[in-house]
Amino acid sequence: MTVKGMAIVLAVILCAATVQGFPMFKGGRCLCIGPGVKAVKVANIEKVSIIYPTNNCDKTEVIITLKTHKGQRCLNPKSKQAKAIIKKVQRKNS
């Protein structure tokens, strides 16, 4: 292998190592994209998950699983409904 070939291989290896060190997502890996919905019908709620801020995501996320396989919705944690749910879960856990 020539010196030129070795230099190219070394440059590719250094670039790959540098790119692996960069964070892929600026704000972390949050599950909810955007602000989320303000409210969900209480009758449609099957399960509530509250994810508090971590190193990966710096915001509180309220994820609602809907009945009858309608999927999941992210609730805006600043909405009245989300605040009431968070307060109720905190009361239940303490």
C-alpha cells in the first residue's frame, strides 16, 4: 500500500471516529415531538405514562395510551389536564 493510500485510510478512520462522537439529536431523545395535545377525552384513556426529565430529554412528557388500539398521544405538560394527571399520580405514589 502506498503512502497516499494509507493517508486516505487514516483520514477516513479519523472522520468516522469524529462523527461517532457528535450527539445525533440536539435536544436529546424525547418521545414526544412538538408541544402535544391540550386534552384527551377521559373515557378514551387506557394508561398514563409520565416521563420526567433525564439526561436524554430535558422536558417532562405525559404520554396517554388510548383504548381500542387508537395509539398514543402526547399531552402538553403545561395544559390543565396534564397538570391534574401529574398531580394525581404524584399523590398516588406518595
